[in-house]
Amino acid sequence: MKELKNFYIDIFKLSNSKHEYEFEVDNSFFESFDYSTVEKGNAKVKVLMNKSETMINMNFQIEGSVELICDRSLEEFDYPISVNENIIFKFGEVEVALDDDIVIITKNTQRINVAQYIYEFIVVAVPMKKLHPRFEEEDASDDTNLKLVYSSDQGDEADEDEKPDEDIDPIWSKLKNLNNNN
């Protein structure tokens, strides 16, 4: 990943209060990431930050679109992106990511580059199955048909579970009666 200088937020001398930042994401942003699954797109990013003595809470609001290639037709199409995610930066002794949304930073950290977080939020919003919008209705009906076939298969198995009562050996039926008497 190339360094994206426009995505730094200076935190060292900020007051403990709420702050707001806006960033623009374009094709050059995605080109900065090696082996990116998204190569083109445009989005507006609003970062709402609440700084306190012990932590920084950042809320990322991303609205825009990315260009994807349809898995079925190999046509390019714009896919709308709408993301609302939070990351908490806690002050500690050593810099480490505890979780996807909790990061420990040192008190001496002067600035945070949010480019990697924005990129990850956008990439996670991209669906695994990339279908051109004209195929979505067709694909939804295929999924419904699969669900109907699957549920009818399950129904046959349920009927089989109920039938064994007819073929029970008389010795075992007496054991069933013992349980009913208690």
C-alpha cells in the first residue's frame, strides 16, 4: 500500500471533544492498494470523532459506488456502497489491534491514517456474488426455487420419522407403554 497523506487525522493537540472530517475516495485511492479487489470507485467519507482522555471513538459514514465486474456476464457495473462503522482507539502502552473495531494506540501517537480502515469497510461492503442489476431478479427467483426444492426434500425426511411406529416389534411397543404409565 502506498502512503495516502490526505487521510491523516492529527490527534495529538486536539481537544477532548467532538470533531468532524470529510474525505473523498476516487480511483487513485483504490490504486494505492496492492492486489485490490476494487479498482475503481467514488465515495464521500465523513468521520465523526469523539476524543476523550482514555479513547477516541470514530464513526465512519461512507456513501458512494464502486465499479464491479459481473460474475455472470463479465460486464462492468456500478454498485452502490453505504457503510456506517465504528472504530475505538484506546490509549495504552503498546500499539496493537485487539479486534476489528478496537485498536490500542500509545499516548504519544500524533496522528492516525484512516485510509486502511476506509478501504476495508468498502471492500467488506462488496458482495461475494457480484451480479449486474439486470440479473438480480432472475437470481432471486432461482434462490426461491432452491428453497422450495430444499424444503420439499426436508418434508420427505420428516414423514419417514413418523412412519416407524407402524413397523415396531411388539416387544418394543410394551416398553413404550412403560414410559406412558409414569
